[in-house]
Amino acid sequence: MTTTEQELESRLWDAANALRGPVDPADFKTYVFPMLFWKWISDTWVHEHDAALDEYGDDLDDEIEADFHRFEMPEGTLWSETTTKVKNLGAEIARTFQRIEKANPRSLAGVFGDASWGNKERIPEAALLDLIRAFNKIRLDPTTVSHDLLGAGYEYLLKNFADESGKKAGEFFTPREVVNLLVEILEPQPGESVYDPACGSGGMLVATINQLRDAGLDHRTLRLYGQEINLTTSSIARMNLFLHEIEDFEIKRGDTLRAPAFKETNGAVRRFDAVIANPPFSLANWGADRWATDPRARFGVPPAKNGDFAFIQHMISSMNPGTGRVGVVMPHGALVRTGTEASIRRGLVEADLLEAVIGLPPNLFYSTDIPTCILIFRDKKPADREKKVLVIDGSARFEKTVNRNSMTATDVAVLIDAYRRGAVPSETNGINVRLVPLEEIASREFDLRLGHYIQVAAEQAADIGSVLMAYADTRQRRISAEIDMFRRLEAAGIDLSAFEVSNG
């Protein structure tokens, strides 16, 4: 009997709630996703074994059966074999995960993450037993739960875990309306490569597959790549892609800015057709000391206390010549900050790589309520957009929800239409659009705040961090200018006793 989406979601959430109390809701994902993945591969293995037995009967041997299985499950590692153990259950589960990973080194190494299953302070055995009992009510073999349904259930859990985690959710979850907007703009095509250098739980990569499926295109030829610094989150991303029946992908754990995982034999970063990301905003201590001679710093080394333009330059370095395009979520501060960032911004604009700036509604994200935008870059822009930047204000296209704002499918569609047309689709959609010549941007000293070029509909709170950084930068330049002036005056023999150098 097949399971409905509502039934699956209800049972999955019951499993998560089995941990409520002894386990912090922000940690639910650490335990629930590995158990869900294990239950799925275990139930699927049993289903495949039964199919092999039905076809070959007494003639079935290990060599024949191996062709029926996607993953190898060593003896004693099935769900029914391990979860019935009565002593040190958490430690038994940890050993089972290690054995499964070891038996599938190319596909599953490290996929279960690093949760401390045997630590009864972290997850008491009573909570673990409740979690197992909840999953015992869910059959996850292909005849009961399709891949589409299983993927939808996984997304349901991700969304609910994000709601439960609050601001911590920004580390692994991007609101799906933002993901869909980015993917629709970049329009990945069959046979292309897609790369997310800050992939979180893999939502953007999954969305590229879903877009092709929904359009009736062959998604099987799409090649997906991602890097994620957090071990648990990178494991969740891999499980996410497996559960969505995606085969051709590589998710690597590591620090993208310090040690990019995807490189050519000559040491250069690998290039992809579409590069898409929602990187951590204004990341401090991102590794600026290593970028002085890094080829990715084509337009300059960003400030040590803010890695926004490090991610942008990494992504631009990672796009294919000709076909390459980049879509990245950024705080509005990246549009206006002065100093080195203004110099980098100028270089990007003058190189005619920046195609569009799209202002998003306020308070969309779990991790921050500062104003945000999407920046679109292309290695080769359409002829009608060369030497111009498309500026779109979508800040009024949202609905208020309990904890944050959200965009409807219609809101997303309106912004996509505005981007593709380069003009306002109708008089009543609440957005403003304009193609701005590069000369006008240069006259504004490459300040890209939307209000310089179009009327901005929604009032947005100031990005206090960006304001303070801009103030500190301006103050330091004033002090340096004063010191230089007094040195020159002193060298000219002018009495400085009547002057006082300001220290701010």
C-alpha cells in the first residue's frame, strides 16, 4: 500500500518529536536524517532482495544479487537487525553506520555524519528508543514511498527543522522561494554542470533537478557539485540528493575560500556552467591572508573582516567562459560599502560581468533580518544588456507570516518575468525595473544601492553592520589624510603649535 504525502509528513514529524525534551530542536536534524536515510536504504535493500529471490529462487547467489542492490548492506546492518539490540543501542547504531560506510566507500563514506550516538547525555536511550519506534511505523521501500514523495518528505523536515531552529537555520536552509527564484533565473540546461560553493543542505542543487523535471527535460545529464564547511550539513546534503534519486553529484566537505575542493590539475579552480549560492553573510576571519597571491582575487583582496566579495570572486572564477553565469544572495551592504569593496565592485562593473541586481523583500531569511538582494553575473551578457546593469526592486512582493516574510509562487513568477523581459510586466505588480547604463553607475562612484537608480517600494531597516563598517572606513581615511597633511606642513617649516591632529 502506498503512503500519501500527508501521512508521510505526519509520521516523519512524529519521529522528530520523539526527541523533543532531551534533545534541543536545533539538533533534531543531526539524529533524524541519518535514521531516515538508514531506514530507507535498509527497507529498499530488503525490497530488492525479495525481488531477486522472486526472479531467481534457489538459483540466487551473492554475485547475482549484487546486481539488484544500489548499496551494500553487510550482514547485521539492516534496520531490523540492529534496532532490536537491547544493550548499548546507541553504540550499536554507530558501529552499524561505520560498517555501512566502509562497505560503500565511494558513495557513502561519511554520509551519516558525526553524531555521538553512544553519548547518553546527548541522546538518552529512552529518546533513541522512541525515535526507533516512530520510524518502525514508516515503510520506505519503493512500492510504499516513491522517490518524489520521499524527497518531498525530506524537504518538509528541512523546513520544519528550520522553523524550530530559528536563526541557526541560516546555516543549512535557504527559503525555497529564494532558491526557486535563483534557479529559474540561471536556467540550468540538460548536460550542464551546476556548482554551489556553500551548499548547506543541498536545496539549490535539488531545485535545479526539479526544474528540469517539471519542464519535461532530461535531468539525468545534469552534473551537480557542492562544497560545505560543516560536516553534519554536508552529510545532510548528500542524503538529500540520494533521496531525490540523484546519482551524478559530488558533495565535498571543506572551507571553500581557504581550500576549494574542485580544482583542475594545474591548480586553478574548476569551472562550471551555473554557479549558485547563498553564502554566509559578511563572514569574518575568512582567510584574507591567503588571498594576496590567489588568482581568484582578480579585482582585489576583500577586507579580512568581511568575506562577501571573496565568495563573489570565487564564484566568478568558477564560471565557464561563454556559458557561465552566477547567482548569489548578498546583503545590501555589498552594494554600498566603501574602501576595498568599492574597488572590487568597480572592477566587476567595468568588466561588464554584473548583469542584474534584484532587491528582495525584507525579513525572508531565518538567520538575519537585514536587507538582501540577488546579484547575477554572466561571462557573456546578452547584446541588449551589454554595458548596462538591470536593477529590479522586488521588496514589496511578500506576505507576512508569523516569524518572517515569505514570497508566493506568483511573487517569484513576477520577478522572473521582470528579469527576463528587462521591464515591468504590468502596472500593478508592485515592482520597479530599469536597465542602467554603466556610465550612470560610474557617476555614482559604483555605489549600487537601488534607490540611486529606481524608486524602492518597501522601507527596509538599515544594515547596521555595513553602516558601522562604512563609518569606520571613512573615519580612518580622514585620520590618515590629516596625519599626511600635518607631515607635509611640518616638512615645509610651518609652525604646527596652533593645530591639533584629531583622533576622532
